[in-house]
Amino acid sequence: MKIIFDEEKKVFLLHTINTTYGIAIVDGKYVAHMYYGKYLDETDLRYLLREDEAPLVPSVNLREKGAFLDCAPFEYPETGMGDYRESAFCVRSQDGHRASELIYTGYEITEGKPALEGLPAVWGKKEECATLKIFCADKLLGIKVTLLYSVLEDSDAVIRSVFVENQGEEGVYLEKVLSACLDMDDRNFEVLGLFGSWARERHIQRIPLGYGRQNIASLKGESSHQEHPFMALVTPGTTQETGEVYGMNFVYSGNFIAQAEKSQFDSVRMTMGIHPEGFTWKLEPGEHFTAPEVVMVYSDQGLGKMTRTYHDLYRQHLIRSPYLHKKRPILINNWEATYFDFNEKKLLEIAKEASELGIEMLVMDDGWFGKRNLDDSSLGDWFVNEEKIKGGLNKLVEDVKKLGMKFGIWVEPEMISPESELYRKHPDWAIQIPGRETTQSRAQYVLDFSRQEVVDGVYEMIAEVLRSADISYVKWDMNRQLATMGSSALPADRQGELYHRYVLGVYRMQERLIRDFPDILLENCSGGGARFDPGMLYYSPQIWCSDDTDAIERLAIQEGTALIYPVSAIGAHVSVCPNHTVGRTTPFETRGDVALLGTFGYELDITRLTEEEKILVKVQVEKYHKYNDLIREGDYYRLASAAENRYYDSWMIVGKDKSKALLFYVQVLARANRKSRFLRLAGLDPDKRYRVEGKEYSGRTLMNAGLRIAPVMGDFRSRTIEIIMCR
């Protein structure tokens, strides 16, 4: 890890373990992108900029400055001066003009990585990180922009963000402040992204990049079920092991845009940041704005290397929870068991059965507060419904603890029901536009978390509940998207700040929660899996992956999620069959094996299981305890995808020292007249020998010739196979 500046050549080089990122100052004032890719030991790289080609730089050929601006590879392109490609920055002056020209003024290289005010961000010890700050200014507007680049000694990631200051005498309006831009020549790139819907989150899509602009974006006020704040450009034929990958992941939980644009000159501009639609930020003299950061990862060894880079970075330098490197308690959530129809007796019945089978925590889901018997009331009334929970929450918690179990609760702090005491008292706390009907979804409104008094009021209600009993876990839900965007507390010229201020309010409250209750395990959730993003991971070590608990459906969901996020962050549960989302019946063993790829638990009425199923629960609990350290801390390798081949799915987790591995294999559809399959493993030591199901093989043989997997009768059949290095 090092950052170098060549004063003579005006070149910055950021080196990670295996990559190099190059920046140059062109014509004495423009910050240009030079190179990003495999590690280079060469420093004289200015030839990559084509400075001797037409249209030449403006100091040589001023009459073609526009042509230069429209083809040069910029680090932070702007609106209004002649670059007609997608910009990263747009500012509107008091006189209404949308144009800026950021001129390089200097730099600073420091140890460590700065925190981002009010925002989640990658972190590290001072001696583990280095940061480059490139200073630019528009003297006419009085705007100073700082481009931040950080690298860490143990990661092949480059982390980028932007800091904007108004040093002028007049206010300006920021209309676009993206966080990262990457300009490079096209290599017949394909765009890889994650798409879906509720209960079908983060399915992998990969399509060729053509001329024009192709984007992945959310305008829903969150990082959505439908699209995900991640984009990768991959070279043709890229697999898990081969090919080049340029990945960007946005550390943010609100509106975003990721875009790739192929130009007339066969160059590609890749950008990511806060979506500019609906965004305006008034910046008065002396004020500043911080853009959320983007984590960039380059891999020359396919998607697998990118995946493991993100996993390691997030485990070591993003998630802060004391539970990060600990085995999480096996939970049982009552939602699919009871929905709203429960009382303390039913919960204790579930807890008693669960405790006898080795389950470690009961989570009481939606319906415990206010007058909540359906999803049409009481959000915002965060006090216990003692008609349901007779004797109060503390008594219930203590009764559960006597069974040897911990206790958790569900909350939805960001929402308010029109039918609630809180709404009757504070109707202005809801996001709304005066004179317009406020859009409902699930019979609820969204609270205006841009306002500190709203955040404080809701927080105190929930904190009082948490103080009232020994609560070990909180499931933070958010079950609708934002609409009818208006705040009674913001002036007219700041209404465009609401989306972002809302997200900042959510972050403030989550920060306060984990600060005041450091022993509570926080699991974020948004309608199941909408806000599964790095921003949420900063505050919670695990996120509810999806409301779809069907094991076969989960194969694609978990494959897409694990493409970026460590498996220790994936909330994964065993559900009852026929499954409540798709009606499929899947073997109990398969449901357990698929749920092992994550934070293991159950979401069913355990009191209704057969004796045979209860025995299987004990087996699954034992398997979780046996393998969780490996699954939580090991390296993830994707071997096969049922989304691609239709018939089977496979992945494996390999210990960091390669002494142990666990292979997962799911036969999705059986086929007639099939021979056995040779499955090539990954991540093992080629020169060591391994014992697999009583036989010995070299790591090289297992990875190049493969392990023979015999066909079995029936669909949806799974196997887990232990692989142990011979001593």
C-alpha cells in the first residue's frame, strides 16, 4: 500500500497489493484518469493519456477546447463547459447558470482514512490506510472540491468520496454530486448488476454494453428490492476464475445511480453516486457537503476474486459490531408461525419447544405494540400491548430467559400509521406535501427523519422499551418506499434536500442505538431485503436477506447477495413447507443446508413440527455449531449456478489457512439417464492432500479433475461435504 506523487511528471499512483490506480494533471489544471488495473511498477505512464493526439490540450489548441473536454478521461467531470458525456458534478449559481470548471490547485497525502461526517464509511487504523486528497476549485463560484482516494494495506480496493465547500460570497445549489467516475477505453465490456423485486432480490443480470448510457438506479428513497447500488464492468467471457472485473459498490442506503456510458470514441465512463433526480442541496457561504463513498474493486482473476475482496474488506473495515467475529445466536422468529395472531402464551410455547431443540433466541415480530392486530394501525405507538402480552414485556422476557433463551423484538421506527396516537398528536411529522393526498402504502406514512425532533421523539420511545427488559436483539424493519416528498420543516429552496436528509436521519438514529445499547445485536431489514447495502452493514452485522424463505428461490437470491457481501451478513432461515411465498415443498434437510449460508435461524411454528422434523432441527443446530466459524470467516467460492444451468447449484467455503472446507451441493432438478458429475473445487492448496468422505485426494486433483458427485433421485436434494487437509 502506497501513494506516490511524481512532481516532475504530475502523476499520482495509488498502489494496493495487486492493483494500481493512476491519476495525472493535464495541461497544468485538469485532473485526468490515467490507469486502473493490475499492479504496475512503471511510473512514466503519461503516454496512456494520448496528449500528443488531436484535439490536443487547450493550452496548445484553444479553438478545440470543447473537443478536448468531450473526449479526455476525467476523474471528476462537470456539467456545462463542453463535456457532453455523463457528468459527476453540477452546480447552479444564484444567477441560474449550470456550469463549473474545477481547476487543480494542490494535493495532500496522509496516513489513515478520514471519517465522513454523518455517513457510514470504510475505516481502518492510521497505519493501515493512506489517503490522497486532490484539491480543485472554481474561482468564479468560490467552490472548492476535494477528491478523496483511500487505500488499505490488506485490500485491493480503492475507496472514493467527494467533499464540497462553498468558500465564496454567495450561496449555490448543488444539483449533482456523484462520488466516483472511471474513464477508460472500452474492451467490449458487459454490464453486471443485481435486479429483482420483493421476494426476488439481487438476481444477477449481465448484458453487453452498447453505445449510449445504461444505468442501474433507485428513486424509491432506499436502495430498493428492484435495483442495487452495485455495478461491475466485465470483459467478455469473464468467469468466476478468469477475466477482468471493475466493480463499484455505493456505501449508501438512499436514492442512487450507477451508470456506464460508451462514447463515440469507444471510451467508457462509469459513474456512481446519489441520484440527481429530486436532489438539490443549497450550499451557503461557509457550508460544506460530503458525498457518500464508493468502494471500487478491480480483479484480473474473475468475479471470484472481486467477491472475496469485498468480503474481506467489509468484514475487516466496514462492519463495526462486537458480534462481527462471533457466532450469532440461532433465532426463531414468530412471523410465519403466527403473523399478528399471538399472545404471551403462544410465544412461550414456541420458546419452550425451541429451547429443547437447541435454538437460542426468540424474536417477537410485528404486532406487539399499540393496538396492532393487522398492518393498518399503531406504527409510532411504541409501547407494549398488554392485552396481548399480559404481565408486560419484562415478564415475558424473563420467562423466556428461564428457558435458557435470549429475546429479541421487531420495530419499524421510520413509519407512522394514520391510525395511531402519534399521528393524531403530530400529523406534521409525516412526510407530506400540503394540499396533496399523502400516498399510503401498507396503510402507513413515512416519518420525516430529516427533522431531529422526529428522530429524537421516536428514538426515546423505542429506547424506553429496550431499557424496560433484557432485550438482546432488534430487527429494524422499513416496509415501504418514499413518496409525496415534502417536509414542513424545510424552506422551499431546500425541499430538494429531503431524500438525503432522511437517510442521514436514519443513520443518526442507528448510530445512537448501537452507541446506547452496544450489547444489542441489530439486524437491519427493509421489506425483507430492500436495504441490503454497505450503509446498513456499517451499523448492523447482518441484514434480513429476503422475505422469500423458500430454499430453491433462495439459491439465486443468496448467490447475488454473496457476490458482494460476506455470508456472515446474510440473514437466512428455515421455513415451513409448503412455503408461504411459492407453495413449494422442499426437503427439510435442503432448507437447512441453504440456510447455513448465513446467520442461521428458523421462521416457522416449531410446535407443529413432526417428531422426525424435530430430530432434523437438532441435527441442523449441531451442524451450525460445527461449521459456523468456517462459514463466517472463510473464503467463499461459487462453483455452479442453477440460474445458469437449471439443474444444480454449488458453492464452498474454504478456511483462510486452507486446512478445512465445506462443499454445498443442491440438485435442483433431477434428470433421467444421468451419469455422475465431476465438480471442480476451488480455493484449496494444490500441494496438500485432503480427506473427502473417507478418501484422499490432492488439492490439485480436486480442483482440476474434480470431485465425483453421484446423482440422486428427486428434485431439491442437497448435500454438504466436509473437506479436511490430511496431517
